[in-house]
Amino acid sequence: MTPQTIQPTASAPAVATPAYAGIDFCNESQLSNIQRASKMFASSALVPQQYQVKVGGDQAIANCVIALDVASRIGASPLMVMQNLYIVHGRPSWSAKFLIATVNTCGRFEPLKFRFRDLGKVGTINGQNYGDLKDIECVAYTKAKGSDEVLESSPITISLAIREGWYNKAGSKWQTMAKQMLMYRAASWWTSVYAPELSMGMRTIEENEDIEDVAFEDISSTIAPDVESKTASEPLDFDGETGESYEPPTATPTTPPATEAKAEGNPQAAQVQAPF
């Protein structure tokens, strides 16, 4: 009887997380296809108004092209991207709910969770007493699939929101739905650190609403005299490696040995020959 050789069964290859790529706008074929798809979305009544051709015309079609490119880069549904990408103060912004859903469904992490801690009363901040307002801390955390390492966001607290100016801003939701805002901000900060490619570097709506734009003021003419008076009048030499400036050595007058010998025998001569 001939012995049979049993070949080891090859193990199935590990399934890798798909790498999403954006649209190649230099590829004529891709660009033609994406334009046709954009016109189809722009004709739909299910997309927001900024993507509807009957409202925005050619600009709406261009918005659809950008939305389709973003969707292809993060592996999301184009309709979901259009429904959750907003313009706040001229900046594209995600809704926090969409950002959390993207993390949960990307396949790389366990679902995001949130941990709360009561830090006591806020007390007095910037000269204002907040009475019995509780200072709550929120941290977003999860694990990468197949790993036991806990990935945590920076803690977000009510006192931090007050110091940053988010809490007291006109129309702020921090005063009416503080716990929800804590979770939204913690999720955004977590994504910025551990998965910035999912948000593509864009902030959430709540973050952009909390940013306060400051009007530009030209003060060059005001500070020009100070700059002129405090600028070195002579060129300075710098060390190219350390960046330190070279200062010329200060000459210290010295008494020749012969003069010192005369000074010891004749105090009066020493007074006459003193260089200072």
C-alpha cells in the first residue's frame, strides 16, 4: 500500500483594510464618469440644496464632484457625505454624528465610547462665579481591532469650554446640552489624533461655530517706530549651527609689568601713569 502524503492546507490570507483613493482629475475617463454621476445627483431632490442644479446651477454640479471625491477617499456613501458636509464661516465642516459613524464603520476600530467624571463645581473663572455649575469631564476612547491598547482622547471639561470661550458665546449649545457637546468635541479630538484621514483634516460643525473670527487690523505703521528703535544698528554675526550671535570681545586695559614695578616704588608715579 502506497503511503499517501497529506499536503498542509494553506491558511486563508488575512483580509486587509481597503485603501481608498480619490478621483484622478487628470484622468479623462474618470473625470467624464464623475461628471455624469454628479449631474445625476444634482438632479435629485434628496440631496441638500447646495448640491441641486435647480438651485445652484453649475456650482451645484461642482459641489457634487467634490463630494464624490471625498466619499471615494473615506469609503463612504456619496449621499451620506452630501447630507453631512456643511459650510460654516466659509469652511467645509462635518457633522459630529457623521464623524462618529465613520469611525465606527471604518473596520479598524471598535465603536467609540465615552467616559464621564464629575470634577466638582466650576467655581470662579476669569472673574465670573458660576455658582453650582458642575465641571464634567468627558473622554472618548476605543481600541483598534485586534489590540488591547486603549486609545483615549484628551479630556474635555466644562471649565475648558468656559476658558476657550465656547460656553458663553451667543447662541452656544454648551449651556443647554452640555453633555452632548462634550461627547461631540471629545469624538472630534479623538479622530484628529488617531484617524485624521477619516475627517480629512476638517473640523466638525460645532468646532467651526465656536471659532471666533477676529477682524484684521493693520498695525504696521503703529509698531514701525518701535521696530526701528529696537533693531540692531550694526550687523551681527551668527553661528550657522547653533544660531548664537557673536559679540566682539571687550578690551580690558592692563598695566604693563614694568609700570607695575615703578608703581610699587613710587606711589605718586603710579597715580600719574594710571590709565584710568
